[in-house]
Amino acid sequence: MMKGVRGFSLRLLLIVATLLVWEGLVRAFSVQAFLLPAPSGIFVALYRGIASRLYLDHIGVTVAETLMGFVLGSVLAFTLGIAVALSRRIEYFLYPFIVMFQAMPKVALAPLIIVWCGLGITSKVVSAALVAFFPLMVNTIVGLRSAEEDRINLMRSLAASRWQIFWMLQLPNAMPYIFAGLEIAMIFALIGAIVGEFVGAQSGLGMLIQSMNFTMDVAGQFSVLLILSALGLLLNGIVSGVRRRVLFWDPSQKIDAAGNAAAGKGGMQ
Amino acid sequence: MAPAAETAAAREVIAVRQLHKRYGNRADAILALDDIDFAVPDREFLSIVGPSGCGKSTLLKILAGLIPASKGEALLNGTPIDGPRRDIGVVFQSPVLFPWRSVLGNVLLPADIQRLGREEMSKRAYDLLKLVGLDGFERRYPWELSGGMQQRVALVRALIHDPALLLMDEPFGALDAMTRESMNVELQRIWMERRKTVVFITHSTAEAVFLGDRVLVMTPRPGKVGDLFSVDLPRPRSLDVMNTEKFGGYVRRIRGVLNAGGGLE
């Protein structure tokens, strides 16, 4: 596909041009490095940080916190989401709590969590889990309730038990919602971990940003931001990769799949 | 007109007696079905025809055990239908296939629910898919099939557990006219080969006459049995039968009943 290749090179060109203009302006007006560093300065900081293994250790900590928080938050969200979706009684009693917590900016709880769980990794995992929890729980509930009446009638007409309706219809039917929730939860877990590190931590990329802020190492901060951005893309990419495999049947996926197939094989039929 | 199917000796698969269905309890309750009475002998193809809102879908839901009757009873092989049963197959207006299951997986859904052996059932599934002209499509997914093909999959799914009764609720209503006619011919062929007891609901007078051994005409508000007659046309019927005087007579008879009942405004 000529258009695809041309579009891609145009995009690349635009990025390179932006970096060049940025570099040129910083040099031309001699902007102080603690205000806005030149791209070259950022890349040097990035290289040094990685070469000295300093960044790698912090990346490891933040990734570990994010993943543990993601798993913890997802398991809880999924379990509670199922309970709420299947039982009107549980929903009735939990609803006030859900509404209250949903409206609250979860990151505002980070200082409290540090007080309760200490400066170690636990508080970041809890913070990440808390932030990741809600989007997945809400999506699980909505997904499980989205089964069409026709499909439920079909299952009922076959004398399916409640559990069979859940396993064979509601759960697979909810998967597109659940995966959308998981993708958000993954990014939210990263946010939760970073905010936790901001408030108080001994290591991690969030802590690194803060300590660089104190020393006015703005180029360093930019380089960490680049790493965070790449991390976010990677983590999100893993979840959407799994989603594409599991949800091959979902119409919203098929648009994507058909597009790829058309680009790759020159049309499907 | 007293064909063999109506002799007293024929076993009744379905017996509906003084069936009423009321929606709501108060004074403004809607009477959907008013004193419905009929029986379907073994291996008969009964068409139920009526305009929308005549309660025919309500009747089918009661027969499928999806909703209870308000008064009266519906019996399947002598036992009251008081909930969903495993010896009934239903084909709905839309195919209602699960996109995450392959054609074979969809067809085997009743077998999975009723925990019938998958191996034996797969063999049956292959046979039935072949019968409806879908051999080779077992591993395909529903979204890869046309509307007519999807409805055939739904038909096979309804037949897989060898039910005593096949209920069909306007199964071809969503298809275009051409596909619909060929599906009618197809259904007749399948029915003649498998000889199930079928209750087929439609709002098309031609479809009702073309397919049915007997036609039950329902008039609306409240839903009542307006007429019940035998269709004395030899099988297999081809589409040409629709041009015959006799066929036209049956269609006119249905229209007459519906007009008298205020069904066609």
C-alpha cells in the first residue's frame, strides 16, 4: 500500500522536523537548560541514565509496582464486578460505596496509603491497584449485563442453568468490555504507581523525577518522561495484543483485523 | 376436509386448552391470548399466521416455557409445559448465534448445555449441516455467513438434541423475499426428511399455506383462534403451487378471517 508507506514517512518526517525546530530554537535563543532542555540534551541524559544502570533499577521497581497493582486491582475488580452484576442484593448494598469512591479522585488517597503501608513497594502496589480498580469493575458490570434478551431467551429455552448462562453467554459476551477495562486499568495502574512514588518512595521512576526536580535536572526529567511514555505504550500493547487474540470475533476488532488483512494480503474475500 | 393427520388415533404432541395470557394485573391489563384451543398431532407441520400484535409470539413463548400462561394449560406429550424443557427446539426471528463460537460450536450449544456427548453430537451436527447444505462451513464463524446461512445454522442448532417439538418464530422474517422463498422450499425438504412436529409462526399468508399441513389463523386484540383448516396440497410442494387456484383460495380464506377480525386495517 503506497499510501500507508507514504503516510508513515510523512509522520516520521514531522517528528524529526519538530525535534530539529525545538533544538534550533533552544540554541538560537540560548534557553536555559533548567527551563527547557534541547532534545540533544534529553537524549544524552537518557543515554547516561541507561548506561549507568541507574534508570534500569528504577524502571524495574516501577514496572513491578505497576504490574502487581494491575493484577491485584484487576482480580478484585473482576470478582466484585461479577458479584454486583449477578446479585441485585449485593449491588443494592454496595452501590453507595461504589458511587462515592467512583466520584473521588483516587490519587488523592495516595498520602493516606503511604501512612498506612509505608514507604516501601506495598504502598505503590496498593495505590496502583486502587486507581486501576474502578474502570475494570464498571466495565465488568456493564459487560455482564449487556447480553441481549434474544440470547438469554435462547439459553433459557434450552433449559440452561444460571451458571451455564453465565459461563456460556454472559462472560464471553462481556469480554470486549472487560478488555477495554483492562487496557485502561493497565495505564491507570502506572499512574497510581507514579503518584504513590511522588508522595513518598525510596526508588522508582516517580521518585527519580522528584529528586531530579530538586536538582533542577530538567533534561533528566524529560528523559524519564520518555521512558514512562514508552512503558505505557508497551504495557498497553501487551494487553491489546492479548485482546486481539481473544476477541477475534468482536466486530470492533474485525474492522481492525480486516484493515490489516487488506493491507497485508490485498483484500480478504 | 379430514386428512389422516386429524384422525383421533394420531398422538397429540401438543395440546393447548383454554389458554389465556394477560399482561399486568390491574384493570388496564392487556389480554394477549383469549381462550386458545388447539392440538398438534405427531409429525404435523402447523402454521400459525396472524398480523403483528395478535399474540402469536406470546403463544410461542408459552410453548417454549419462557413465560407462564395466566389460565389454561399447554401440554407437551401429555405433561404440562411449566418451564423451559430440553425436548423443545426453538428457532427465533434472528439467528441468535454466538460470534465467539464457530458454526459447529453454535450448533453444539444445546449439547453442551444438556451435557450430551460431544463426540456423538458432532457426528450428528455434521450430518445435519450437510442436510441444510452447510457442509464444509463447520469451522467458519457466524459473521462469515449470509443471513440465510446463519438461519440454517440456527435451524440445525434447534434440531441437534433431537427435540420432540420444533418451534419456529418467524424465522425467515428478516430475509429478503428471494432468500425467503428458497428457505421455505429448503425447510419443507428438511422437514419431509426428518419429520418433526413443527409449530411455525409467520405473518405471511403465503408462507403459512405453503409450509403448513394445517393453518391456524389468529385474530388480534385479544389473540383468538379465528380459523383452523387443513391445507390439502400434495408434497413436496414447489413454488409454482403458489400460482394455483387452490393455493389462492387458502390465502383468500385467511385474509377473509383476518379482515373480519379487524386484523388488516
